[in-house]
Amino acid sequence: MNNENSRKKRRFGGPKRPAGARTSSETENKNKGIPQTFNRKRNDRKSSPIGKGLNRVTPRRPKKPASKLKIIPLGGLEQIGMNITAFEYEDSIVVVDCGLSFPEDDMLGIDLVIPDVTYLKDHIDKVKGFVITHGHEDHIGALPYILKQMNVPIYSTKLTLGLITNKLKEHNLVEVTKMKEVRHGQVINLGQFSIEFIKTNHSIQDASALAIYSPAGIVVHTGDFKVDYTPVFGDAIDLQRFAEIGKKGVLALMCDSTNAERPGFTMSERTVGKVFDNLFSEYKGNRIIIATFASNVDRVQQIINTAYRYGRKVAVEGRSMVNIISTASELGYLQIPDNTLIDIDAIRNYPDEQVVLITTGSQGESMAALSRMAASIHKKVQIKPNDTIIFSSHPIPGNEKAVSKVINELSMKGAKVIFQDAHVSGHACQEEIKLIYSLVKPKYSIPVHGEYRHLIAQKRVVMDLGMDKDNVFILKSGNVLELDMDGAEVTGNVQTGAILVDGLGVGDVGNIVLRDRQHLAEDGIMIVVMTLERHSNVVLAGPDIVSRGFVYVRESEDLMGEAREVVEDALQACLDRNITDWSRIKNMVKDSLGEFIWKRTKRNPMILPIIMEA
């Protein structure tokens, strides 16, 4: 009877227990992932095995919520990467993911791009925590930078937290950051929200979808996912739980769009193992080098398994690859047979046919290990004609040119390069997206994780399933979507954007600095130095012209001589007109020299006049 009364009391808007606290009924059902904060419908109780032996209680209807749920994407839309979304209800904000993106070609010198979280900082008293879906850089990479601005707890699964911990160690943030490990099927309470972690499959272990329960309704966020019935490690995606939540009535589904343009199903990760087996068999006498994503632990496991079967030793190169393999091994997500892994320095002690090298650089990154090997600047590995190099990845949009360059450089060295059929995606194709929508049956659709074309492709898929186009929201970063069961609309925008990370500087490089870097890269610089007497402005020395990145001075003496005459004439004109303001003198010199250079060369170098006082 006591248990029955406690169940009656817990409903939408009712009091919540402290996070982590369980009742006896929760303990009984914790592996089922049933959020006890919310009542189950009578027909759901009948169909569920947890209803057996329990007294059926007619749940009281929750009072109509006074407020609407706000969904605010702060990044990750209309781009690949930098995923971060805020969910707000009254006095509570929960943030899903906190990722980075990599710089575009025109972001010269920039290392990373992280989201602008001004909105979160302005409402820091509401922010209850970061909930992370999985351990890829585009979902966790910005955490060290954001946590320096706002100390907020982090909730995620075991491997994901292990990878986050490694990142925070580099920034000395482990001791001051609260991190809570969550298991699949477990529910955590954060302010007005309860978050349930649901098992999914992706190209990294411990990936999760989220069921976000609020007084306004349930939102299901898939994270990055695919449906893999035969995963290399762990269980298949928990489709049953998606269906159970769908029976409750789901307000909105936020679904991964990355492969929404591709028909059919994504192949299982196990199929790559068969490809490796065939390649190892075909190239028995060659040294094999495999480039893949460092975070794809299942892929690494299959490479190690195949190498072991063929009697090969495995070496690992690339800082991120070494770190992730170390973490995954310590946490039990990677099984490495004894005496299989060797140090990179030891590969010279084994014949080529006994060596496999797993490396970073599958995306053509200039400083990654494989790119340095291709350019003959790697200190420990030199590419030989007897090498077989396997690209176990697809180029991320925008990286195709860099990958092609590395492939060409490797081929020129006589290596055999294989870049087809040795990879499967970690993202759902159209039929898997349809399956999730059919199970969840949301009122609204919010495509996420992808460029605009990917979001639109998912919209078409959803409309083919019969959803009204007005119930599909293609959002932009910064949009504020307010919704409940009575309606949904974009009601405003918040500040968002890209914060550029250059070395140790975060945000100190903006559009003006990037514009100057672009200018310097395209046309170079000319520095004009002249010395004037303090009071009379008489020219004591110069003008001297220094050029960098514009022309080779020794071969352009005539041009530089004429440029010096132009500067002298401009300077004399200023003195003849009694212009003593140095800023005006600099501008006249700059304008005169710029006009001359453009007429002679059709180039527009940056001109920097410097006046020294004597």
C-alpha cells in the first residue's frame, strides 16, 4: 500500500527526489530504464513486463503546464560539428553536448572553433548541467574552454566521461569539475527536467540517445546514431525503449541528419572486419598502415583482432590515437591480446609482413601522423614502395582536397593506397530515420546535426511518413523554439556565433584579425619607415621601404625605387601644406603608395607607414 501511495503522488509537476535517490520500485526496475518521476499509461502498464504483479493505479492527469519548453540550439545546425543545445523550462536549463568544430580554409592560423555561450553565462543560475551523448570532439571538444567560464556538472556514460577526463586533465580542471557517470536506462533529475539515457549505436562506444522529460512534454534527442543489430562491442540499439517512450506521447524528436540524403540502411560495423580480413590476406607480404578516426574504438578493435589472427604486431601513432586507445583499454572497451601491441620505435625490429601501424590523419590534417609520413617529415616512419595504406574513413565534407593530396603523395612514393570499402558510417540512413520516427511518433520534428541540405533531406523523409510540414522545424543556431502540446513556434533569437581558439588565446582573434591575415596571405605587406624631427617635421632619414610577401626586392629594384619616390613626393606635399598631424601624413603616404602599386602590379598589399621621432 505504501508503494502504491508513493506512485500516486509522483506525477508531472510533483516533488522530485534528489538525483541518484531510488525507491524500492525503482531499484526493481532500474535496468528497464523506467523514469519513476512520471506515470505510465494504463495500456502501457498492461503491455510492459514491469506491470506484472503490481497493482494497477489510474494515474491522475497532470495539470496543464504553466510554461512552454524552450529549445535553443547554440551551435551544430547548418554545419558539421560544434553541437550544443539548451533546453529551458522556467528556472531550469539543461545543455546537451558541448562540441567544437575545425577551422575553415579561410580561418588562417586558427586551431579550433568553439560555440559562443553568452546566453548560458547570462543565465548561469538556471544551468543545471551538461548532458553529453557521446565522446566525439564535435560533442565534447569545447568543454574545457566553456568550463573555464562556467563551472557546471557533467553527466554521461563511462567511456565518454573517461575521454572528457583526459581533456580536462590537460587544462587542470579535473579537481574542480563535478562529473557523474550514468548508465544506459538510468534517469537523472536536473531541476525541472528528468533525463533518461537510452542505448544507441554509433562509431564510438557508449553513445546515448536522451529522453528529456519536462512538464511541457517529452523530447527525444537521438544524438549521433545508427541502427546496428550486430555491433562489435556491447548491445544493439534499444529500439524497445524508443517504442515504450513513443507510447507515452512524445512532444518532439530531434534526430541526427548527417546521412539523411542516403537511402537504405547503414551497414553494420562488423562488415568492415570482413574487409580487413580480405585485405590482410591479399597483402600478406606488405607492411600495412591503416588510418582511421582515433575515436572509432570498434574499428581499432577489429584491426587488432585481424592483426592478431595474421600474426602481426600492432603499433599506434598519433597523439589522439594513443590517448583514446589507452583510455578505452583501461575502461575495458578495448581488448588487446598479450604481446600484440608494440612501441612505434620497435617496428624496425620486425619484418614488414609482421607489422600493422594504426595512425591518425585519415582526414588529411596537415600535422597528423599520416600527412607527415606522406610529406617525408615523420621522424620514425618512412613510407616504402612495399607499404599498403588503407584509409578506413570517408572524408568529412570540406576535407576532400586535403585527403586527395595525401593520397597522391603516398602514391608517388610507390605505396599501394586503398580508400574504398574499408569504412562504414556511424550515422543513420533514411530507413533507420524512418524506423525511429515510426517508433517514437513525435508531434513535432526538429532535424539536427548536419548542414542545411541534410536538415532539409530529413524534412522530406519525415513528410513522406505523413507528418505535416508545419510540424517540422528547420532551425538555425540561436533560434528560440517554444513548444508544448498546443503548439510550437520560433519566438526569438539569442546571441550565438563562433569563438576562435588560436594557441592559448580564446576569442582574441576576430573577423578583423582574420581579414588582416587573409590580406597578408594574398598580397603581402609593405612597411614604410621615415624619421622626422620632433618640432619642425623635417625629414631626417628615409623613407625606407621593407617588403614581405609582395615582391622579391632584389629582382624588383626599379619598382621599389619608384615606390620610394612616390612616398617622398607624398611626404613633401604634406610638408608644403604645413600638415603636422602624423596620422594625416601616414594616410596620405598610404593612399599615394597604394594607388601607385595598384597601377603597376594590380596588387593590393597591406601598407604600414611608420614615423619615428628624433
